[in-house]
Amino acid sequence: MAVSSVSTGGVLDVNGLVSQLMAVESRPFVAMQNKEKAITSQISAYGTLSGAVGAFQTTVTALADSSKYKVANATTSDDKVLTATAGKDTVKGNYSVNVTQLAQAQTISAAGQESTSTLIGSGASTVLTFDFGSVTGGTLTDGKYTGATFDLDATRVARTVTIDGSNNSLQGIRDAINKAGIGVTASIISDGSDKPNRLVLTSDKSGETSSMRVSVAGDQDLSNLLSYAPNGTQNMTQSNAGQNAKLTVNGVAITSQTNSVDNAVPGVTMSVLKIGTSNVGVSMDTSGIKTALSNFVKAYNDLNTTVTGLTAVTPDLKPGAARTGGPLVGDSTTNSLQASLRKLFGTSVPGLDSTVTSLSQLGVAFQKDGTLKLDTGKLQTAIDKNSGDVIKLLATSGSTTDSLVSFVSSTSNSTVGTKGISISKLATQGTLVGSTAANLTITAGVNDSLSLSINGVSTKATLVPGNYTADSLVSHVQSLINGASGVTDTTAGVKVTQQNGVFSIVSNKYGSSSKLEITGNGADDLFGTPTMTAGVDVAGTIDGAVAVGSGQTLTGSAGSGSAGIAVLIKGGQLGDRGTVNISKGISALFATITDNYLGTAGLIQNKNDGLNKSIADITKQRDALNTRLTLTEARLRRQYSSLDVTLSSMNSTSNFLTQQLAALAK
């Protein structure tokens, strides 16, 4: 605004006059500065508010993650008899379990053949039809039934395999059956006889209702070799009957088609390994829930403190003094945030399949000063009563329609709704199958040492010398392996079986990491040249998107509608396997509110955008005012300088006239 004076009269104080007038003209600058300062303070306050809401949102996200809530732990007194895994719907307690029979799959074997590659029959097209059902009544002598009945399982359809001139050898028949994927595994074992090569068929499912009936239509030689009906012609011999697992839990009789027994102890899955007794104890680990809920309460209190400070009003200190307040006092956005959050703490979550529907039931309550407090005793009582319902309130939960599919967990990225499950490959266990009948005489230093790698765990076992039966040696080998250093059921436990003296080992673990290897001076005598097959991971889709398999667990892939959803596939058929329904608890309601305030499109950012626009407008107004004041100052200086010159001239004229008049008077 500074403009040099052009006055030469010296009558008026042009600089003083212009400065005083410009001070009046510049008064809008003060208002602009005060307004800009207030807006800048609001922008800073919204930044503080955004940080507090973000910190609260982090705890909300953690509260929604059910994978962190392993509430129940199940332990067993004898993990060689059974192991136990607790789910989320269990309650604490102690249970006495007596296992009297293990589930097993039926195995039948054909008469021995001299060669695995010699063609059998004429090569005419022959259809093998496999039915599944249960065998009841009658007597079993040397692998053959007399007077038995065969009841079809109505839930399973008959499956067929065609044998012709391209595959009518033992090898060809084995490969054709395995390729067909009909629920039967075919193998060839050598029993050491003159005709050692025997085709062995094993049902892929254990249990009484998974026994086989094989009908042969076509070539007579193939019929004479493979026809098998427990209630009729039996050209094959049964070596293992299909049977259910049998056990008692606190004296109550339980049967299961598999050795995985669900909910005999509420919410607990037991894997039975051998006949015997074991206690199962279920304890509750509340640390995950307590930590998440405590962090949530603290973050809310921190947010509430921040909001209170930003919106607080300072009371009058002196009569007539102006009331002052925080930068966001009276702000509707901040007040709405606080009111919305407070309302949720007293809200029951709608549509929740749970007896626990509000945070107050978990001991979360407001104090007189407006802060939250967590009553850990009340929380513990709720967890002890029904931990599953507590988790349903807090986090995302899921339920499935297939009895062999169970919900494992989800993440904050998981979306709610019903999602279809389709399985293209079931998980399998690693196996090691011997090629010849085992030597049942163990001699110290000759064939008593085994070195094993089980699912990546290396261990050694030394057999006790002596003469054994096949069954007693199988039991001895299994006991030694499972009791060896570093071996646990989940990492490296195994089951050892024998068929016609040929030993097999099956890992207790599922998936691609389930692998068995065996060496040592006793390996050849026990297993010959064994066939080792690694396990495979489950494969399939969730909600139409390819999911990631690990063992029996299938997890929705990142970026898909099923992201983070994990389900356990415990067997069953390929194809559609029902649905998993995902529901979200109260954490989702809190997340909806915080999401509405945060982010580039959130209410806080919208407020900041408006305030920044106001700052920009003030800057434009200041620039315009500067320009106007510069012009005004220049105009005033010209005007007052001109007036000063005029006044100076008038003064000169006045002085001249005064002098002239004075001269005339003389």
C-alpha cells in the first residue's frame, strides 16, 4: 500500500492523513486473519479427531476377527488313544472316554495271479458295478459271509468301471478303478505265494454303511475273479470289514462312521487312534476376547476424551465475560459421531442367532463420567456359559449346511451372506504301502532298526526282538513310532495296518506336507520295496472363486467375495457341498460408523475440504483487498497532495495580498 508523496506544498500532513484513512480501510484484514485462524484451528482439530477415530477403528477391526478367538482348549490324558480339538461352541468340563472299536474301511482282495501284466479273459467289454451299503447278520469265516444281508445306502449312487481288451490285466484293472474316482482305491500286493499278485479293493470311506458289492457283467473270467456280494457270490475275500468307531463318553454309547468324532463332547472333535481310555478336559482361554474387548473399550475412552476436549465449553469466569470453547464446539459432525457410537453400546444386534446380543451382557457399561468400563467378571461368566454366542456378538461368525464341512474362521475382509462351496479334490493323507508280507521275526542288530521321516519330522525306533503275529507286530510298530521323540498326533502321528501280512502306514496329517519315508535295517523286512504317496491338499471354490487349500482347510482367496473365509472339509463327495453363511456381529455396526467418517470420501474429509476452500476464499479476498487498498492509497495521496498544493498556492496568494494591502496602508 506504500505510495510516495508527491506533495510539494507542505501545508497538509499528507502521510499522516493517508495513514489514518488507510488504517480504517484495512480493518477487514483483521477479520480475515481471525477467521483464518479459527478455520486453521478447526482443520487441526479434525486431524486430531481423524486420528482418534482411526485408532478406535483399528480395535474394531481386531474385534471383528474371529480367528483370534481360540476360546476353548481341549486336552487328553492319553494322546495315543485319542486327540481332541475344541471349537468355538464348547463349554468347559471333563469327560471320560472309552474307545472300544476303531472305524475302518472295508477291504476285499481277489485271488492271486502269477503276473500283474497278464491279460485276464477274452477282452470283451465288461462293466464292473460298485454299490455301497451295510452288511448285517450271518457269519464270517475265512473272509466269506454265510447268511448275511446287504442293505444299500440310499444316499450313494452305483458307480461303474469298464474293462476291455485295453486294460484287462491286474495293472489295467487297478488303474481303471483308480482313474474312475468311484470311492474305491485299488492296489496290488504280493503275498509271496506261487501266485502272489492280488488285486485289493478298499472303500475310500470307513464305517458300516460303506461296504462294497461288486457286480460283473461281461467276461466270465473277470466275473470269476471280481464278483463280490456279501449276500451272494463272493469270488473275492474280505480281509477288513467296514465298521464304525465305538466309544463311550461318560458312560453314554457313541458310534461314528469315521475315527473323527464330532460333538460327542459338545463342540469338540475327537480323533480316536486306538482302543483304550482317556480323559478329555476342556478349558476356556479368554485372553483373546479379553484383550480385544479391553483394547476396544480403551480406544473408545481415548476417542471420547478427544471429542470432549475438542467440543468443550469453558464456563464464564467473570460476570459478563465471553464464553469460550474448543475448536469444534457445536460442530454437528462431531456431535453426531459421539451420539451414534454411544447409541450402539445399548443396541441389540438384529438377526443375530445368539443368546448374547448386546455389549452390556458382556459387562461393557458407561460410568457416570461418560467413560466405558469392562466388567471382566461378567465377561468371564458369559464366556463360560456360551463362548460361541459371545463370539457371534463380537465378530464375524459362520455356519455350514453340510455335516462334513465346518466353519473355521473369517477376517475383517470377509463379506456377509450365503456362499456356495464346491470341492474338486479332497485332502488325503500321506501313505506308505509295503510290497511283500512282513518278516514277523525281529532279531537284534539285524532287522530291528527303523529311521523315519514323518511329515518332515525325523525320528528313529528300535523294535523289540521276538516272534510276532502280523497284528501284534503292527501294534508294536505303531506304538514305537507314535511314542518316538518329536512325534505328536498333529505333526507326525501315524496309523499302521496290515493286510494279508503286508504292512501299510498312514499319516494322521492331511495335505501336501503329509509325507512318509522309512529306512533302516528293518525297513526291507517289514515293507519290502514300499510305495510312498504324499498327501494332497483340498481344492475347490467358495462363492465361485478358486480358494486356497491347506490340508483339509479351504480358505477364500484375497480379493474375492469369499476372502478370508476358512472352512474344514472332513471328507464326503466331490462337487457341490452346500453353503457357508457368514454373519457379522456388533463390530460390523461400529465399523459402518467409523467408515462413514474416515477415508477420502468420509465426513471428516468432506469437512476439511470445505474448510480448505474457505481458506482459499480468504486468500483470494485478501489479495483482492490488497489490490484495492494499493489503488485507494495511491488515489488518496494524489488527492491530498493536489489539495496540499492548492492550499499552498492559496497561502502564497494570501500572503501576497496581505503584503500589498499593508504597503497601501503606508
